[in-house]
Amino acid sequence: MSQHSSEAVLLRTWPFHESDLMISLFTREAGKLRGVAKAALKSRKRFGGALEPMTCLRANYTQLPRQDLVRFESFEPVVSPLAQPVDYLRAAALALYAEVLEAVLPEHDPHDAIFRLTPAVLAETQVGRCWMPITYFSLWITRLSGWLPDIDRCTVCAERLSAGGFFHAAWDGLTCSIHRREGSGTLDPDSIVLALRMLREPVSTMGEPWPRDRARDLRRFLWRTLERHIEHHLRAADALLQLGG
Ligand SMILES: [Zn+2]
């Protein structure tokens, strides 16, 4: 039995029995962990204010021998997503981050680059300026998961996609117009240029708020790529599509 303390981001909670919760937590030192928080719904002292998805916190937990599940002892909130105003779009953005992280991260496998991406994107996700961080997160999580193809080359002939590219729900990567598959969506050349810039620059330098139609095609391409790899439909992406993004 060993005691640990780690920076973490809360991904999801499930009712367990009585006032216990099952919790999925993305920790810096050990990656995604699942475990039980005894009496979490009663004990404001040990867990109070830190049970909302995408809360950044410090988690104290015990790793039990020969068990996958850990025992969460207490959380100390560092940044709550509810400390800033929330509207429907910001709530949907937070839901997307939590759903994607929960789906892409393997358990007990630290991933420092994804861990550093998360609070940086969260800090930019504010009412009135959500579309840029949503897009940035979707692009980088796809890349850091190893699923992003060359964004400016046809996957079949390697031709540069200076006139834009085409993507298909059932296939990896982008194609040129010659190798376009029936039923493909299109990716605008401006979106490709924007993606290349996002791959070079930190999220904090991406500038002014975006209108919701900026890089909409890029988000669709990225969500389809993620969905194909995680083999499930992103419910939070539906909410964002309904909001016009
Ligand atoms: Zn081609």
C-alpha cells in the first residue's frame, strides 16, 4: 500500500454506493486513475468543491497492492471551471475535453504533454472565446495520441494540399482532389494554414476570439478522426455542432 499526492484533473464521477463516488482522474504522475472516494458526497472537508469535471486539483490517494482501482483520500481544488462564468457553449467545451480525455488516455500511463496541454487550454476557454481553444485542444489531442496525419499532404500521393483537402469518416488522413473518396468532407486551405500555425504556437498566442464558423471543417475532420480511433461517438461534439460549430 503506497500513499501518493499528484496534480490532477477530474474527468468524471459516477455514483457508487450510498455517498461514495467512483472517480476517473487524470494525474500527472500516474496518468488516468480510477478509484473510489469514500463518503465523497458527504465530506466537504475532504472533497468539497473539487468534484466538477475539469477541476484542476491536488489528489491524495492510496495505491492498493495488486489492484487497478486506487483509493482517493482527499482533493484540494486548485482551479475550478466554475470560478469563471459558464454559458451553454463553455459547458459543452468542458464536456468535450472531459469526454475526449477519458476516452483517449490509457489507465496507469502518465502523459506529461497531454497533462500540460489541459490547463493551458482550460485557461483560454472562457465565455465569448471558446471556439479557438476547442479547436486547439482537438488538434493537439489528436496529434499527441499519434493519430494526426500530415495535415498538408495527400495520404495517397503526398501531394501538397495547397487547394485544400478531403477527409472521409472511414479513412485516416486527407486526400487531394484526385484521390478524394466518395462522401468526403472538405478541408479549406485556410483551415490547413491555421492548423499548421496551431501546431507551432502555444494556445495563449492564438489571439482574438474566433467566430464559430472559423475552422469548423477542421473540427469536423478532427472529431471524425478521434471517433474512429476511440470507437465511440463523441456526445459533446453533437452539442457543439448544434451550437453551430
Ligand atoms: Zn493525392
